[in-house]
Amino acid sequence: MKHERFEELQQRLQLRFRKPRLLRQAFTHTSYVNEHRQSNAEHNERLEFLGDAVLQLTVSEYLYRSFPERPEGQLTRMRASIVCEPSLARFAEIIDLGAHVLLGRGEEQLGGRQRQALLADLFESFVGAIYLDQGLEAVRAFLGLHMFPHIDSDGGLLVKDFKSTLQERAQHNNLGAIEYRIAEERGPAHDREFVAEVQIGDQLYGTGVGRTKKEAEQQAAAEAWRKLLDERGRN
């Protein structure tokens, strides 16, 4: 993994690791270590263990503060839906963690970068690394930007596909047609970044940035979805 890829990741996620080795360890899969024993690389399974516990705490805290009227049993079910493997894998996809993971050749050929279990473990190990490097407040800030906004406050369930969800909501509320457009492409060819806008009817509802057009559109749809929720809360 080239150093500049980690640099891009930190800039995009608004993070700056004090100990770069923790960042590299978070993205080092066991298959890579098995094939590069001479490199003294550390795999991410211990960070995954720690990250799981940190996520349980921070998600519990978020739900406790965000839904003061909900009983313990409902909060427990909400937390389970957020920290389960499919949801964590989706969070990893949203911020494109899979592009940075170090894999052995066999795992790479088997499509490890897209494998749900691997992505979920990667998200946990990344959270564990942030915690060790900068503490719980940094984890809260990271999740506040990249996890909590993607939780459906209506039912506490993770919204997995914001474009589909936004389409359903717009149709249900007769808001008009949804249109996406790529407003800007920036950066060199090897590190492209796209800016997408989503319009509902004749109104701009969201803007998103991603390394692919699809990711940028999903981010724009997520912002539009949150705006619709806010509008409904005020009405």
C-alpha cells in the first residue's frame, strides 16, 4: 500500500493519525501477513476485537442520547441492527475502506475487497485504531461524520441504499422527480474525486463527494434524506 493512499484516506475522512503504524495495521489482513512474513507486518484482528467493544459503547451512547423516550429493549434491538455485519460492511463501503486494505494474493483473487465479513471486520479494526491513537472523543467525532448520519432516526434501522430510500420517500410525498448530476470532477486521473448533486423537483436537496460517481451520488442522496427528515421534524 502506497503512503499516498493512506494520506488521501486521512484527508477525506478528516483524520490525522499520530501513529501511522496503527493505521497501517488496521488495514492489514491476515492473508497479507501470511504472504509477507519478512515484513514484520501486524494483522488487524486484535484491533478488530477492540473496535467491536468501542463501537458497542459509542453506538449505545448515541442511541441513549438520541432517543430518550425509547425503552431498553428497543434500544438494544436498534444497536444490534447498527453493529451487525451487513451494516458495518455498508459503513465501510460508504467511505471506501476496502480500496485500502492490504490482502494476500489468494484473498484478492477471491474478491476479498468486496466481501461483507472482511469489510465489517475492517470497519471495526479502523475504529479500534482511531481509539488507540486519539481516544474516545476522536471515535465519537468520526462516527458522527461517517456512521450516525446514516442511521434512520424514524425507526433506528440502517438505511443501506440512500438512492432507493430517497426515491421511495419522494414518491410517497409527491415531491417530484429526482435527478442526479455530476457537478464537478477533480484531482489527477489516479486519484479522481467526483462531486454529485441531487435535485428533487426544482430544488437542490443534497451534495456528495466520492471516489466514484456512484459513491458521490449515494452521499448526495444521504444528505437529501437527512434534509427530508429534518423538514419532517420541523413540520
